[in-house]
Amino acid sequence: MVIALIFLIIIFSLVLIKSADQVVVAIRRIAKETHAGIFAVSSIILAVSTSFPELFVGVTSALEGESDLALGVVLGSNIANIALIGAAAAFIVGHVNINKDYIREDLFFAFLAGILPFGLLVLDRNLTRIDGLILVSTYLAYATGFFKHRY
């Protein structure tokens, strides 16, 4: 039994290594086609993939009638992710330079995306499917604008 488990670990490790290689190739291809840069594309893919656990918690809690839990998980994890990434970058590099164009354009949309769930919640004290569609549409509009601006 132990031998079979070790064999499975080796097989799944090889599958994971091959999958990671394919992801790197795909990111390079997407970056080349969109002219957005490898860092930008990988950041977006990383952001989306790290949000999937929160998405599943949100869907499950919404189906069980606990939408407050979903909102808390999403907002709390995003705040933690932004704070940890910013702190890690500043700690490793020693300083973080921010472009004026970023402050002027992207920070507005980041603020809007952060405050929009609270605004929608205040309107009727409930987050509905329509609110979810508004939030997803806001994200898609930002991501589309991000790639159009760099292309």
C-alpha cells in the first residue's frame, strides 16, 4: 500500500511539473500576442487563480443563505493579498516605485472595485445575482481595458 502511494506521488508530481511548464508556455504566448508583458499577464492569471477558493466559498455560502460570509471572505482575502504582496515587494526590493499613470488610472478602478460591493450592499441590504453580475462586469471591463490600453 505504501509503495502504491509513493508511486502515485511520483506520477502526480510529474503531471504537476508538466502542467507548470505548459502554463509558462501559455503565459509567454498570451503576453506576446497582447503586448502586455509577461509580468502583467502572469499577475492577472495569479490573481484570478488565487481568487478561486474565495469564489467557491462565496458560491457555497450564498447557496446556503450566508451571503455575509461570502462578502467577508472575498474582501478580507483581497485586502490581505494586496497588503502581503506590497509588503513582500517592498521588503525584498527595498522600495517600490509607482508610475504616475498607474496612480491616475488604475488606482481609481481599484478603489471603485473595492467600494462597489459595499455600495451595492447599502442600497438594499442584500447582495443579489444582479449585484454579482455588476461586480463581474466591472472586473471584466477593467481587465479588457487593461489589455486594450497596453496593446
